[in-house]
Amino acid sequence: MKRTNPWSAGALAILLVSSAGCYGPFLLTRKLHAWNGTLGDKWINEMGFLVMAWLPIYSIATLADAIVFNSMEFWTGRNPLTVNADRMTTKRIVRGDAEAILTHRRDAEGEQLLIEQYEHGRPAGTLSIAQAGGMTVASDAQGHVLFRAQTLPDAGVLITNADGTLVRSYTPGEAKQLAESVSQSR
């Protein structure tokens, strides 16, 4: 049986990674990290992280992203780990006696984020933000529109209140800067 030269195997691995030509979103690694954050309190999460780093689970996920999933997305435009249409995710945030439940739903009609707030275990308010066709509408628990945001063809944004009165407009540059600051805060 012929043995493979380790230098040839290493060169092949470098060629595969470099030929992909993409940086990619590293969705598997991100999903693993997000799951790690749901294990328990900060001590449990840290212990889980250290175990997965020591067992090279994070390394394997990163390698799979770099070689397989990011390359697939680069060449086909689709990543098999991308959130499917008709998908719903829920996240619960608790700070003392305050609690918020965020439910994100994506379907063929668009996206919706439902934020339910609780104070001392009692409902304290609900906000629904729905996006479809370049329009974002925020409404309260009774369905009353609070505001609308519309993306203009030039990438500017108009924000109006419930009766359609202009509250604020953003130039394309301001809208881009605002979007960048929001994505950096995540």
C-alpha cells in the first residue's frame, strides 16, 4: 500500500482552502457558539466552551465551514446551513424581574419580530415589527400601527407615524451608517 506524503496532504489542504476564494459567514461555527450560550449560566457556558475547544469541536466546525459550507456558498450562492423559509426562533432574555421573549418568524410573506415584555411575571407590553416588500411596520398588541419605515429606491429611509406624518428621513449615507452601527453592536 502506498503511503501519502504528509507534505503533499498539507499542500492539498492549503490549495483547497485557498481555492475557495471566499471568507464566508462561518454559520456552523456561529450556530455552535450560539448553542453553547444556551447551556446555562455564564459558568456553565464557559465550561462548555472550554470542553468543546479542548475536544476540538470548535476547530472541526471552523474547518468544515472553511472548506465545505463557505465554499458551497461561494460557488452556488446558497449555504445549506442558512435559515430556511417558514422558520421561527425564540429567545428569552431575563434581567432581574424583567423578562422579554423575542420571537422571530420568517415565511414567504416576509419577516416578523414579536417582542413580549413581562415585569414581575405580568405582561408589560407587546411590540410587533413586520417587514415585507421594503416596508417595516411596528404595531402594539392590539394591532395599532405605531410607525412605518419605508426603504426608498435610492436606499434612503422614511419613517412615518401611525397617521402617515413624516417623523424622520434618512439619506442613503445616514441609513448605511445606522445599519453599520447596529450590526457592529451585535
